[in-house]
Amino acid sequence: MKNLALISLIVFVLFSTGTGHSSNLNLLYPSDINKEVILYGTLPEASSRSLFKEPIYATIGSTSLNVEFLYNIGNIHLEVTNQVGECIYENNVNTQTQQSLSIDVSDWDSGIYEIRFVNSDGKFMYGTFEIGL
């Protein structure tokens, strides 16, 4: 009988601690779920010893665009344009010294954007992503 009372008390405490608070729901439904940005195009592929075939991995969340350079592909020009073709962000990245980049998109308008990565040989990768749609 004591064991049943103890188990009931534990269950009650576990389920009642978050009542009325949304913070426990964030464990199940995070507010900033990142979605992968599918990239197309050609940049140098990894050597046969690399775990990753593509050199860049990008994700978009509600507040940031995150880019990971999975191996050194040299100097890259990164550009983001809005749906009417206006450049709203650009940066030059040396992937030998910088492996990641996070871009604050919290004040960008809702819409569809294109991200483009161009190397010094003119080869590129690009993808589209949505904000607030």
C-alpha cells in the first residue's frame, strides 16, 4: 500500500509541475525547429576520406540561418536574396578558418529567400528557404 501511495505521489509531481506553464511543452515542441535548406549545384566534393559528400550544410529556424562548412573549400562568397532579387545579406568566408556562420533573420520579412555560395572558380551551390510562411 505504501508503494502504491509513493508511486501515485511521484506521478502526481511529474505531471503537475508544468501545469499552466508552456515551458514543459517546449521539450516536445521546440519554438525554433531548424529545417534543412536543400542545396543544389557544384562545389568541390570531399576526398574519399571525408564522411560528407557535400561541403555545406544549411538550416533555417525562426530566428537564424545557420551554415556549416563541413570541410575546407577555400574562400566562399555567400549571398542571400529576397523574392524580388534584392541582395539582403552578403559575406565572404574563408572556410579554412571559419567552419560555421549564424545569420540573424528575426527582423526579415516573411517570404521566400535564396542563398548562394560561390567559390573563386565560379562554381556555386544554392538553395531556397522560407521565413514566416
